[in-house]
Amino acid sequence: MRGDLDTATAPYLGALLDDRLRAHPRRVDVDLSEVDFLGVADLRVLTRAALQAGQTGARLGRVPRQGR
């Protein structure tokens, strides 16, 4: 993901995470290192995905941002 994540990108992010979590992975890492803005809608998507992952024993992780 890169740029601004807002209401327009939330459905895409949600679908992407749903697809990844359907495969029952042990961990899904989300790379936000090139994200400049994270809106509430996408924050809700990430929260829902983390809860969904936890219910299946998976973990939702975040790739830390490197200095720019």
C-alpha cells in the first residue's frame, strides 16, 4: 500500500485482507511504510482484520516504517 488510505481505498484493503486471511495463514504482515495518510475507514478495516485473524489463531502484523 502507498499514498493515502481513505474511504475510497477501504473496500480494496478489506477485500485484500479478507482474501489473505481466508488462506488461514499464521501471520499476515501489512506494509504501511509508504502510506502517508491512514483514514478512519482503513483503520476500521485493519482492526476488523486483526480481530478476524485472532479468531483463527493468526496474527496481523505491521511492517515498521523505515526513516525517510
